[in-house]
Amino acid sequence: MAKQKGNVVTHGLSGKVGGMLVFRQMATGTVIQSPPRVSGKASEAQRAQRRRFQRAVLYAGAAVSDPETGPVYAAKSGRGRTARIVAIADYLHAPDIERVDVSGYHGQPGDVIRIEATDDVAVKAVKVVIVNTDGTPVEEGFAVAEATGYEWTYAATTVNDSLAGDRIEVYASDLPGNITKAEEIL
């Protein structure tokens, strides 16, 4: 892929030329590349990915013009990535839950569960659900974000006498609403 910046001949060009070159305008200048190859009929997986990408593009259009999310995506843009491209990528990537530390949870109110969750833009919320071995929920609530931006803390509110085999379920969500789940067994 060739890049041209400030060239009088290619400045502002976009589209296919002679079936051999494609000119595109990017934030970094004019990009020249080979045309994409079309390989016949799309598979169901390809069609599903195209639908997912189409939803990402629609989300990005609304998100960058929204007064709450627009500035968040604008702040992450730069180096050839517009706020719209950042929003598309955010839609396509769910958050990661990197660690759930239950060592501070002993079934008493005030016990702390620590979570490390990251996202390419921002983790919007982290929810914790504590479930007994028989499937009944003990408690649930939202963790509080720490100053680091990737650490979250949940303080228990209910006494839980039967810890053995209980599940701690953690759900992290991002701005587009992608949700990732992790669980720890006590």
C-alpha cells in the first residue's frame, strides 16, 4: 500500500482506476492499493460478519454524534484513526476480564472482591453476582471503578454462611453494550 501526502497529482483522488488501483482518502493522506478480490458467493459466516460490521458502522454514526459518547471516542482518536473508526472497533471488541480476586471475600458484609477489566475504549460497568451451589443468588451489585481505570472493587453487603462451591460471576460491559463474563468458584 502506497501513501501519498501533499502530492498535487493524487490529492483528493478516490475510487478505482483502470481496475488496477484504488485511491482512498485517509486522515494521513491519499492511500493507493490494489482493488479488493471478490471470491464468489459469501459463506454464512461471512454474511454474519458483514451484518455485524454494518451494525458497528450504524452504532459508530450514532455514538460519535452523541453528547456523552462522542467526546470519549474523539479523545481516543488520532494517528490516522477518526472517532468513527474508534467507535467501530469498540463495537467489534468486548471488554476483557483479566483477573477476579476473591481472596478478600469470606462471606461477610464489607468483604472485598477485586476485578481487573479492560477495554479498547472504556469499561462502562462491572457487575458482580454471588450464587450459592443450589443456584440461588446470595447478592448482586455493581463494582466501583478505582482511579487506575482498569481496577474495580465490589464490597459484599450480605452474610453468606455457605461458601464452599459458591460461584462469583463477574460481568464487564463497554459503551456499545458488549458484555464479557468470568466466574470463580469458591
